[in-house]
Amino acid sequence: MSSLEDEAVEQNTVEGLTSSPSSDTDTSTGAIITITIGATVPTGFEHTAAEEVKEKIGSDARISKDRGRIYFPITTDKLFQVHLLCSVDNLFVVVAEFDCYQFKESKEETLKELQELASTLPWTNALEVWRLNRTLKKKKGHRKVGNTTRAKSKAAPSDVAASAEAAPHKLPQETSLADSDTKSVVTPDSETCQQDLEETANDAKVIKFRVTCNRAGDKHSFSSNEAARDFGGAVQEFFQWKADMTKFDIEVLLNIHNEEVVIGIALTEESLHRRNISHFGPTTLRSTLCYGMLRLCKPQESDIILDPMCGTGAIPLEGAIEFGESFYIAGDNNDMAVSRTVNNICHIQKRRAEKGSPSGLPIDTVQWDLSNLPVRTSSVDIIVTDMPFGKRMGSRKKNWDLYPSCLREMARVCRPGSGKAVILTQDKKCFTKAISRMGGLWRKLHTVWVNVGGLHAGVYLLKRTAAMFGQTPEDIYESRGRSDAHMNETDDKESSELQPNV
Ligand SMILES: C[S@@+](CC[C@H](N)C(=O)[O-])C[C@H]1O[C@@H](n2cnc3c(N)ncnc32)[C@H](O)[C@@H]1O
């Protein structure tokens, strides 16, 4: 650890608590450094995300106490790979972490301490990573032009964290790690040059920023607004940046979960889950959640994978892009859903063609009714689907007929012995009842509890038993009639309340 880091650690000691340093080495030399990346992921799929990080970046991720977050170290040369992860929603670079922050009793004292904290944090490397990240986004063409300004300071980066009394703190200078990297890799085209000219003109402008506080825990004497306001005020004073809630260059994150405090700088402007879908429907799933579901069933080369209730096609589209050695069939009984799926597929194909990549995707779309699929018995390897919860889509009452008939038809088309199904639903009672009556056809292997738009839902991994379809008592479907429909109305009341994640 460099002397700068030692200094930063000392400075971050708050009432005997020491913040974990966010990085290993000073960036002033332009060297590759190690930093900690934080990522928000679909709640329940933290382990899947950690697995993906290990597989693609080779780094061991730590799962935060705060569900839906993981942290992992990377060297800055791998920053671009972080943006290619399929299971992460938002990314940030960690400035400092406190595992056991002792908040003061009174609100005033706590907020004062948060204000004092701002000027003692080791910002330098995190800001350098923010800058490098901006260069990467520029290369990808994702950055929004006209929303970026930067100060042209020649002050050494190490000055940034040195003292609050020093001259107004600016961003790391031009000959930084980020820029040297850009020059060696990219030859600016005319568009980039134009951008650079605009940026030079904007250089004199002050940096705009905002602080976002996420707080969870019932023992805090302050609100997230108060923390964001007071911490933000201190950040503004320290750097002499300008607060702007909408057109900001830098978003500082203050994540407080019980005693855990993590300060970070956002590396994504919008969640990465928006990557595939251009034609949204009423219940479009996040691509990150689709990825988690697909990973659960481990698609293999030449597997036939069905989403019989595809909606906008979010699941099969994610599969066709990320697990492209399988073939996907996306179907729905609603013609609007089918045309949205077709449009989403076309949009991705067009985008790929524009980039010069092969535009074909292993996916087909069909309009069908799931209770009577035009698919041969025992011909499908995997079914991945998101069933109507009975809230925004369908009704709880209808689910009592729909779920058993779906599970039965899925069992018919799925290969006995090896077939799998991954099913998402929030109507857990109806699903559990339906599956308990089909023990001869399906075996429940595992459930992942997830949060879908604030609703506690289950992702069920099922294995098709070896029994031949047509030879088990469950094969004969009987409508449950009024008695079940009545039960369902009672269940509605119970399960409409949000349950805590387990
Ligand atoms: C929860 S939505 C799926 C959303 C989808 N995962 C997405 O990301 O857009 C359920 C879908 O099931 C479809 N559906 C309902 N009953 C069906 C049936 N009997 N056959 C086929 N599709 C059905 C609905 O039209 C709806 O699009």
C-alpha cells in the first residue's frame, strides 16, 4: 500500500473505526490499480452474480449483508469487462467502506459526523476510475453528449484527499491512467474529435454532482434525505462542485444498511438490465433476472428451450444472446405480446448488423395457447417462463385453472428424465398446490426467492421425472371447479401482503 493510502486510512478513522481502503495503489503514476467494484443485482440472485464474476473476471465476490449487492476487487485494466456482466444492474466504484459504523445517538451529531467524513475519504482512485469509465463509455458510444463537464486542474491527484482546507479540489489531471489508455487503443474518429472539442470548451465549467443515499435499517435517527443533503453539502464544499439533481456528471452513492456504510461513485447511468428490450409490455422482466433464471437451468449446446408465455420475449431473447448454442422458441397467446417479441428480436438483430456482428439469433416466435402446444411430446429440453402473477396480468382466480394445465402441458413436451423447468411466479400458493398434485411428472429441486417490482416471488427449478407422459394419475387433468376458486379468493388476501425475503 502506498503512503497515500496509509494516510487515507488514518484520515478515515472515525471514532476508532477504520474504513477499508478502496484500492491498492496510487493512480498518479498511471499504473494499473486494484479497486473494489460494487454491483446491485436482482435480489435472490447474488450467488449467481458472484459465480458470473468469478467465471468471467476471475475475482471472488463478497455478498453484502444488504441483499441485492455484491462487491469484488478488479484491476483497472478489467474495468470494461465489468460492463459485460449479465447479472448486474448498476455498478459503482467503492470510495470507502465501514463494516461497523457507530452512528451517534442524536440526529444532529450523526449528520455533523457525516459532513466531516466527506473531506476525509480517499476519493482519488475512485475518481480516477470514474474518469476511466467515462472514457470506456465514450468508446462504446453510450455516453450522453452534452451532459459532461470537467475541471482542468493540474493539481496532483493526491491533493484531492489531502485536506478540506486546500484549494478547490478538481478531478485528476489530463495525463491520467484513463487518457493514456485511450490514446494507446483508440484512434479518434471525427465524431470523437468533435466531442473532444466540445469538452475542451466545457472544461472550464464546474463539475455537477448529486448524492444518492440508500438507507435500510430501523435504528437510524436520520432519514436518507437528511443524510444525502448533509453529506452532499460537505462534498460540494470540499470539491467545489455544483449540485444538480438531473444533469449531473458524478453521482456519489451513500449506502447505509444498518451499521454498514459504503460510499461509492456510480459507473452506470442507467441499469444494465435495459440492454435488450426496446418494446416493453406491462410485465417485462429485467434482463438481469432473465439471465439468473437461464443460468439456473444450465443451457447446453443444441438444447431446445421454450418460453411458452414469453410476453415481450425478455427471457428467450436473453438466452439467444448469452447462451446462443441452444435454440429458443418464444410463444404467447396474446397477439400484442407476440408482435412485441418479434420487434424486440428485430431490434437486436439490427443493432448487431450495424456493429458488423452476425445478426442471426437462434430464436423463433409463435402464437399459441399454452394448454395446447403445437409441439411434439418429449421434445423440449428446458422450459423457462414467467407465469401471470394474477395481479397485473391475468387473475388469481384464473390461475387455479391455468397453473395445473400449464404444468401438465409442459410435462408433456419436456423430455422425461432430463428435462427441466424454471418458473417464476408470485402466486406461490397456487403454484405449490398445482405442483404438489403432479409429483409423478415434476420434482421440485430448488427455489430462489426474488423481489420482482417489490413483490416477493419464487423462481422454481423443476426436474421432469422419468415417467412417460400419459402413464401417471396426474395426466388426467380435472378442473378444480368452484371449491378451489373459492380457496383462491382467500389466498389472494393473504399473499397480496408483501412478505419479507427469506
Ligand atoms: C408475466 S407475463 C410474461 C412476461 C414476460 N416474461 C416478459 O418479460 O415480457 C405472462 C404472459 O403469459 C401470457 N399467457 C397467459 N395465458 C397464456 C396461455 N394460456 N397461453 C400462452 N400465453 C399465455 C400472457 O399473454 C403474458 O404475456
